[in-house]
Amino acid sequence: MSKVRTDPISISLLAWLQAVLYARPAPVSGWLVGSIMIAILSGVLAFGIFRRSRVAVVLMLVLVILPQLYTWFIARKGRQSPLSIPST
């Protein structure tokens, strides 16, 4: 059997998170959950970097670089800059 954490801090944190998610509209809750997950992941990776883990350094670089590359190449693909508009 797997053990479920039942300490008061984790229960109260989950209850608070559930209350916040149900009190907000859906788009805000999606951003909130994503932000919390990235903050937790960054904290774990920061601890790994503090402990001099090369894997944590590489994963943190990936966490920072991939969204930037997505913004540069994918999200901006549909937008045209004034330099790319052909003159008639």
C-alpha cells in the first residue's frame, strides 16, 4: 500500500489551492496552476544547482531556453515585421 501524506501543512496547502482554483475563472486557474508548477520545479532545480548537480543545471537551462525559443520561432511565425512585407 502506498502511504498518503496526511500532515496538517500539506492538507491545508491543498485545501487552500483547491479554494483558490474554484474561486477563479478557468483561464486564471490554468495560469495559476502552471505558475505554481514552474515555481516548484524552479525551486527543486535551484536546490539541485546549490548542491552542484550538473543535471539540475542542464534542466534549468532547458526550462529557461525552450520557452524563449518557442516565442522566437513558433509564436512569432504568424506575425510579419515591417521588413518582411514586400513592397508593391
